[in-house]
Amino acid sequence: MEFFCYHRDRSGSLPLREELVEKHWSYMDGFAKELIARGPTMADPETPTGSVHIVDLPDPAAARAFAFEEVYYQTGAYRDVLLRRWHNTLGRTMWDFPGGPEDGNRYLVLGLGSGAAADLALPYDQEELIAYGPLMSDDDTAWLGTAALLRAPDADTARAILTADRYAEIQVHNWQFGGRS
């Protein structure tokens, strides 16, 4: 089962993140085979605002353990976490993205909603997609939104990947490929 996990940083947590970065990476190393995508969202090139982890785990309990046992969460660097079932519509990991980790602007686009599902089919232009799929309830019966990682020239172009009037809210965050440098 695939899960989308977005930890959002607590204000002023950068010093704690810097102090614990090796413990965070070591924790993530334990899930290297299960990770589909990972990386920080950024306010600017130096200031993280959160972390995305898309991971393939056996069940919702394992996903909750992954999200809540993470060192930044345990120490208070993260203020909250969004954890949802997710479907890897592209069928690949971020490391398979043909655009590589460096070239262009990267974004996390989160469409939060309920009711009739939207944007289940892959967008026509898939060349810029790094990861894409619906957010679902734990039992996989209710659609709760859509998450996409993509390369785009700007935030407005990234936002346009989703059908605006089908969501209660669409968030766009600057995002970077994560992991050890």
C-alpha cells in the first residue's frame, strides 16, 4: 500500500533540523526500498517548511508508525502531519524521473477535497510529472484529494495541473529532491 506523508515544520525549527539531520537521514535509510519520493518543501533555498515522503508500506498502521516515529516529528521540529493512502499513478519513483533531480523548478501540489473524485487520470502532458496520484482514506474507499510532484516554470503553472473548481483548497509548495547529498 502506498502512502503520502507530508510533515509540516514548526516555526523556527531549522536549528533543530540541522542538529538532527543525520538521525533523520538514517531513519529514512531504513526505508530506502519503500520510498517512492522524498524531499523538503522550501520557503527559500535555505529554509525548509516541511518534508514529503511517499512510501510503500504493508498497511495503515505501518504508515502511522513511519510518520510518527520519524525523528523530526518526535523532537517537535514538525508541527503536524498529513498522512493519506495514495496511488502511484505513474508507477515509478522520483529517481526514475527522466528530468533528474536538479534541472528546473520543482513543486508539490496538494489538492484537498471530498466528494466526487477529480483528476484521477494522468494529465495529458506527463513529461514534467515526478509523482502523481489520488489521496484516499485509510480503507481506500473515499477520495480526499490529489498530490503531485512536478517540474514547472512557476507556481501558477504547477497549480494548473489540477482542476481548480474540484477542490476545497489547492496548495503549491516549492519542493526539492531529498536524501543524502
